[in-house]
Amino acid sequence: MPIDPVCGMEIPMDEAEATIEHENETYFFCSTDCQSLFTDAPQSYIETPHPHLVESGGIVTSRLSYGRAKGEFDLSIENPRSLGEGDTVRFSKTITEDDVRKFAEATSDTNAVHLNDAFAEKTRFGHRIVHGTLVSGLVSAALACFPGLTIYVSQHLEFRRPVSSGESLTAECKIVDELEHDRYQLTTRIENENSELVLDGTATVLIDPLPERPESR
């Protein structure tokens, strides 16, 4: 099965949204977004040993360059080879109406307060709100920015205020304690564009080394 050279997803040939002929080889893409990224710099995806992973400031994360996944991240890490207290990752994204609809479809959480204006106007919120689990998913997106492969062990969350479609949010995850066996305890919080606290809590994660890179082609 072909693999999208940008995001690394396997794609049945009859489901590919786009294809490109490059140097006598056909490349298949899951989306026109991935196709555009490839078109702009094909060699960076062909020649890089691990073309799908995102690198920032010399730090390789387990994130993929997935064409349709929007958002920005930044890292405050003293030593990527030895994570410790104070190391922090942040991920920012605007929650769109399309995100809400797709999340409802993916999870079958079709609670009317998220999807129906007339119903939501009569609730305590007075309008539709974003699924809480969709909001908390930004914490998971931030965790994927740590160098290595981050694996959730536990999470405690408290929702402080509702989120509306169109709000820009920033998730921050900070290591506060180094535990045994490559485990870490973190604070997790999300703020909106007005620096209002939307969600806070704590998490325990396990961070494994990234798999070894395959040899260059």
C-alpha cells in the first residue's frame, strides 16, 4: 500500500486525494495539503531519513507533518537528551466549526449542546460549546511535542470555563517531577487568547526514545 511521503499515512490507491509524478515515480497523498507541502520541497521528503517527523530547533519530535492538522508548537527544553524539571512544551490552535463536526462524527458524541444552536441557547451556556474532550485533546497534541515518544499513563483534568468554536487555545505541559523508569509528572493547562484559564490538571507520562531512523534511500 502506498505511503504518503509527507505525513507517513498508508493510503489505498483508490482513496488517494492527489498524486504526483516526480522523477519517474508516482507519489500518493492523503490530502491536497500534503501534496502542496511535497510540491514545495520534494527532496526534503525523499532524502530525509525520517521524513515524516517534525524537527524544531534541532529537536526531533514524534509529530507528523500532517497536511490538514493545523496548529503551532514551541519548546522550552534545556537538554533534549535528558528531560528534567521545568522543561515545557506548548501547542496553540484555533478550534473551528469543522473540528467540532468531525469530532462529533469520530466519537459519536452528538450532544445537542455542541451541535444545535436552538437547543444550546436554552442551556446555562446560552450558546453552543466545544466538546470538553476535544479541548483536552490539545494537551495530548502538546505532549507529542516532547522529544521522544510520549505515552499517556494518567491524566487528571478540571474544566474551568467553556470554549466556543473559533477560540484560539494554547496548551502548556510542564515537567514538575522526574519519576522512576522514564516517567514524568507534569502540570497541564489550557488558556484562551485572553489568557483565561480553560482547563488545568496534572498528568503522568512515559517517554521512550524515538525508534531508530531507517537508513537513507
